[in-house]
Amino acid sequence: MQVWFTEDQTPNLRISVRVRQVLHQERSAYQEVMVLDTVEFGRMLVLDDVIQTSQKDEFAYHEMMAHVPLFAHPDPRRVLVIGGGDGGVLREVLRHPTVEEAHMAEIDPQVVEAARRFLPELNDFDNPRARVFFTDGIRHVEEHPEAYDVIIVDSTDPVGPAVALFGTEFHRAVFRALRPGGIFVQQSESPFFNRDLIRRVQASLRSVFPVAGLYWGVVPTYPGGFWTYSVATRGTDPRRPREGAWEAAGLRTRYYTPDVHRAAFALPPFVAELLEPAPAVEPAPGGGAGSPEAGAGNGTPPGAGTAQVAL
Amino acid sequence: MQVWFTEDQTPNLRISVRVRQVLHQERSAYQEVMVLDTVEFGRMLVLDDVIQTSQKDEFAYHEMMAHVPLFAHPDPRRVLVIGGGDGGVLREVLRHPTVEEAHMAEIDPQVVEAARRFLPELNDFDNPRARVFFTDGIRHVEEHPEAYDVIIVDSTDPVGPAVALFGTEFHRAVFRALRPGGIFVQQSESPFFNRDLIRRVQASLRSVFPVAGLYWGVVPTYPGGFWTYSVATRGTDPRRPREGAWEAAGLRTRYYTPDVHRAAFALPPFVAELLEPAPAVEPAPGGGAGSPEAGAGNGTPPGAGTAQVAL
């Protein structure tokens, strides 16, 4: 059957997958939500014609998003996922026995509805420890100071409403929403095709957090396959899974292991160079103790000039 | 300009790149040789409509093919590249100061000619330490017993003439062509799309070599991006770059570092499971001291029953 879905991964690069059936297609308040049954990847969630996840390769992305921060954190009890409406990251978070509450802040209820109906093995929304907020992720973190041990942003590409999730204003709000020792992770695209974005995100995280860095993994349905996860913490070293936690959790995974965790921080030089402070990075506007948002009584992001660790 | 080259990566998955110009197109005795100028990846070598390499991402593949075995080997002096007619692996091999002679056995002179003309920065064919043999790689290894410290197979996909390069007969010939401690590497495709092939190659290498394993890296223009390199040695541990060699060589690389080398052997479980001996693997026919080829006075591959190390 010659029905193909084609994504323009860049203006000059396309991926096409053979489609058995279009299972679902609707326009929500935010985007076009589509679920395809593809021959190569099984069922696939597509938002505004961009592949989000598929049954065949979802484990690679969701495991690396969830398990790196949750195994690096000394005691992750409260976790927030922003975006991630398919439920895959939340499902992996809920596999951790230390987690008491896992929240998801997803702006689009129709993504969650489509995932529940067509990709049920990707999610665990009815888990008693899970709670889904249909809200703007930025507002949610602003309204929840010192509330979370781990915050994970599983967003769409940085176009439209997702743009703000890659900016310093948001990173400062995340800092304040984290408890001491807290860890923040966000998907930060490809070092082959989105080099400026990665540089900007890294510079922003360095301006807000005492520890910032990047790890990587492969997602076959994303442009170029080589995908980055930007990470920043309130002090915790994200590179080291905590001793004995993997064995205690007893997870059966397909991508993550503690060795893979450590290895994911070994950066090829063409990636590592994106983490170096550029000579002319502007200091974050309003950063530090004098920033307007710092009055909420939360942890205060270190401003420019604070000693910082770039991994 | 709406000119696109499309590769069928699988029957159900396509990649398309926008083409500025078709620089070269001819039919050799073995295949269709094409060089495209693409917007996203720069110049690109395409054989029988399959992308082989491009200016933008060639470093990722060529560095991992060459530097892992050459930095793991205690003293690599004579190196053979089979295939690799674009010259990229040979170029990386020649950057090693220990290497006295680097041979390439490429069956198709027209690939080398096209690479010389259109991708000159990929190759270093006129280096006085380099020698190109236009010959069948299998015959070449059979005719050169105990001749090489490192043998690298940079082949096309396992269809047509390349099929034999993934078989046990060839692996036994490679074993004999290696000196003691020698290392063999071959590209072995994707763990998402070529799982049976990887299993077969690994079983074959285990049946011939005392040490066999696999490492991985990313090549954006290959299906799924996640690419494997199967490795086997006459005793050397390929996982550890030799102490001080990286610093002594002073290479400027974009993908390889000693940390990346070690990390490349950290296998996600969905890959590691391909290395496990299947319950019903047949012993290699004629393997061991009684094999017809063992009479050449070379090293004898250990037969079934020999203690072996799978990494």
C-alpha cells in the first residue's frame, strides 16, 4: 500500500514512513493530533506533522529522559513531567519505587486522550501515584516553588508555544520549583541540525544553575538519530547513578543501564564544543538575587559570576 | 529547487535529501556510482542508490571505524582497509604515527576515482604510507597471512558482493591474515533494522576469534542513526584505548576521544541481547585446526569449545 507519511525534518531532509492506516486525526486548540499505524515503527504519534514517538523506538527516548535524572538523584520522591502527553516519560518515572508522586503538566488534553486510546502501553495515567494537570507547564512551575526533586521537559520542537521552554525565564522558574539537590532535564534536539539551540540552552542553564551539562542517546525517528538531553541541577552530579539503586529497583529496560547512563555523558568533540561558554554570552537579564522572581522565598538562582560547574 | 534523492532505507522507511546538483553518475562493473551535491549534507557518495558517506557526517563513521581498533592495539604498524573506496577510513588510519603501511583493498576503481575527484578532503591516497589494491578483499586477506595488525571492513550493506564479508569463511581468513594481538572491525548495520545480521556476525566472530564484541556510534545518514561496529581480536581487549596513545598522537577529532571509545562499548540491552549465544548456534563448519585453510602455517582459529570472551 503506497500511503506514506513524510516529515520535513529540516527544509532539506525528509523522512517517510509507509502507513497502514490513519487511526486518528483531529485539530486540537493547540495543534493537529494524528496517530498513524506504520509498517516500520508500529503506531506513531504525530503532532503538526512532526513525529513524536512510536511503538518501536519510544523506549530509547523515554528511558533516557526518565532514568538518568531519577537514578542520579539521591532520593527522588516528587517528579514533574512537562509536556510528554503520550505518557511515556511519566510511565518510566512511575517505575521507580522511590517516587511517591509523579505529576504531568500537559497543555493539550487531546494528546493525552489520543495516547490513552491508541497507545495504551505507553502510559500509566491511572496509576494512583500519577496526576495529570492540563495546564501550561511554565505557569505550573511558577506556582509550585520547591515542590519537585526532578523536573523533566518532554516538549515538541522549539517552535510555537514550546519556544518559551528553552528560555532563561523558564529555567529560572524551574530552578525555584526544584528542591535542593533537584535535577532538571529537557530534550534539546540534534547537534547536527540544532547547534545554535543547544548552545543557547546550555548558556541559559549555566546562567541559572550551579551544575549544567548534556548527555545524549539515539532516537531513530528524530532527525539524524543523535539526540541530546540538557541537564542542570541544584548541586547533584547527574553523571553518576546512585550506588545500588539500579539493583534495588529491578527494572527491566531496553536502553538504559547504569553503564549506558555514565557513557551518555561521554561527548564527542563536535557536541562538547557546544557546551563551552562563548566569548560574548550576555549575562541573563535580571539573573541572580535581584531578579523580580526571586522574591517568592524560594531558592535563589546563582547569578552571573557564581562559580559554576559545566560538565 | 525541488530535486530530491530518496533512499529506501527499508521497504517501509525512506530518507530524502534535497539535491543542488548531480555531480557524477556512472555505472561501473560493480554498481552505480553517484556523487550528489546536497543542501543538508554537502557532497554525498551514493552507490546503487544507498548513501555511503557525506561531507557533513563522514567524520562520525570514519573516526569510529579507524580509531577504536588503532588506539586499542598495542602497536599498530600495518593496517588493511577492505572496501572504503571513498578513502575516509584510510585517511583516519594514516593519521596514526605508529602506522608504517596502510593498505586498502577496494574492488571498484571507479569509486576511488570519484572520491579523488569529488571528495578530495575525504582521502589521502597519495600518502607515501598508503597503497591501494584494486582487488577482491577476500582474496587479498587469503593471500596475506599474518600480515596485518588491524583489518577494517568498510563495506556496503550485506547484499550482492558484500554478503561474503559477513560470513564465517571470510572471518577465518581474516583471523589468519592478522598478526598475534591483531584486531578486526567491520561495520555491522543497525540494531533497529538488521538484528538477525548482527546476531549472525557476532556468532560467526565468536566461532573464530578468542575475543569478540560490538561497539556503536551514530551516523545520521544511515537508517535510524544508531550504527554498530563488530569487533574481534586475537587476544587484545578492544575496549581500552592504550595508555598515553591519544595524547602522543595529538589528533584533532570531531567524534572520537578515549572517553567516547570506552563509552561506545556500553551497550543498551536491546543491543547487548544480540551478542548472547543463541541456544542453537551451529559450530562453524570446518572450524579449528582441521579446517582446510589452516594448513597455510598461519595462526589457527580456535575451534568450537575453545574458551572465548564475548565483550
